[in-house]
Amino acid sequence: MRKHRIPIGWPRRDPRHSRFPIPNAVWEYQLKPIAFVILSYLCCHTSHGGADAPSLAVIAKGIHKSEGTVRKYLSALADTGLVTEQCSLAADFLSAESGKFFTLPNEIFLLNLPPSAFMVYSYLLLIEDRRTHTCHPSYSTIAAAIGISRNTVIKSISVLLEKHLVTMEHSQYLDRRRMKWNGNNLYTILPTQRAVDAFHQRQLCLLELEAQRRKLRRLQEHRVCQGAPSASTNGTLVS
């Protein structure tokens, strides 16, 4: 039997303020990844007291997409009855009959994940063991559950690993003839703060690199200006 290790260092925060719920029924609609991200953002907005529906500009900024893209997929969500024409969640969706929900961390939007990676991460949170924060679905299981290709799932897992949102361990098992086979990967969901810290560190590195580039450009421009010929008072050029 596989032994699960309980991750250390989970932040002790009030989930009512740091996370938001999404009805499990969302998976029945087989949404496109971008539509799923938009719907998740609306769930987050509503969960944290957003009385008025957010504007296209607010949603676009929140999920790092253009207003045109948001408008297109909001229209698709309205056709499914998940959102209203006023860009708010439909009451029927919020009061899902099953009454079952899973939660996502608020910071997930800050990380600017590709929509497919956002969706894979959400599915892993749906099926994780709440005590050990682990799960071990196959690539094919994830692909079938959320409606994307197996190759897209593999790429999305790589993104989640790079962003420090999950860890992955390969597993093996023995069949009745004692032959060894590869099993499903074991995923451990990491505290989101690690991913946020890594994100901020990457942003700082990019800012420092850009500052060095600007400094180098100014230095080169200064050298060019010093070496360029200048005009004398009578209009002739002097070096």
C-alpha cells in the first residue's frame, strides 16, 4: 500500500478569506479552459462580497486576457446558463443541487497560469485527499475529466511543477507475476504561498535585468554622444 506523507508548512489562514468555492457540478459542462478560468474568477468575485458584477475590463485584468477574449467566452457561458447577461453568476449554478464544492486559492489568478494548466490544477484540488493533499490520477483520467488532450495535460503538469504548485513522484507496482510496471504519478499539492514567493522572485529578477539593460543603453548612448562630431559657432563641424 502506498504511504502518504503529510506536507509540512501549510499556512494557517482562514479559508473564508483566502479561498473561494466552485460547485463540483462545473465539470459536467465540459467548458473550454478559458471559459473555466473566467467562471472561476466570477466565483472568486462573488465569494468575497462582490455585490455588483465585474466589468469586462476588471475580468480581463484579473485573468490576464483581452476584453475581446473575455466578451467571447462570457457569451458562451451565458449560452450554457452559467452566467447572466450582466456578467454575474447564475443563481442556479451557485445553488448546485449536489451542494458539493471544492475550493481554489485566491492567489491562483496572480500566477497567470495558462488556462489549461489552471484547469488541471483545479481538477487536482477537486480529487485531492484533504488530509495528505495528494492524489494520483493518470494523464488519461485527467484528460477525460476536463475535456482536453492527454498531451495538453502533460504540458500543463510541467507548468504546475515549474510554478511550484505541485510536486510529482513516479510510482511502480508489481503484478501477480511479480513483474514491475509503472503506476500513476503521485501529485502533492503545495501551499500556494511557495508559488507566490517564486513568482515574486522571478518578477524581481526580470526588473533587475531590465534595469541593467536600461543602464547599458544609457551608457552606450552617452558614449555615442561623446564621440559624435559637434557644430562650431560658424557652422563648420569639428571633431
